[in-house]
Amino acid sequence: MAGVPPARPHGPDGERGLRCVCVLTGGWTREELEEAGAAAVYGDVRVLLRDLDGSPLA
């Protein structure tokens, strides 16, 4: 998931019991994703893959 705008009814805030891990792609800022409840926000996929064992996906 590249990002979900905070205005969406089912954003990364986990209201459906799911936590989202986001990757910045230019759609939304880190701050917007964090405010919406993202479990983690990564600058790009390489960083997520490098840190995968320590990520919320581990």
C-alpha cells in the first residue's frame, strides 16, 4: 500500500482492525499518514526491505 488519504473512511488508522505500513510515493506526506494512524511510514521500498525484520510486518 503506497498510502491512503486521511479523508478516506477506511484509512491506515486500523479502524477495521488492520494496521497499514506505508511507503512514501508522493501522494501524501509522512505527517498525513502518521496522523491517520499508519503503523510505519518508509521513505521508499528499499528502506522497508532493508528493515523488514524490524518492521510491523515481521
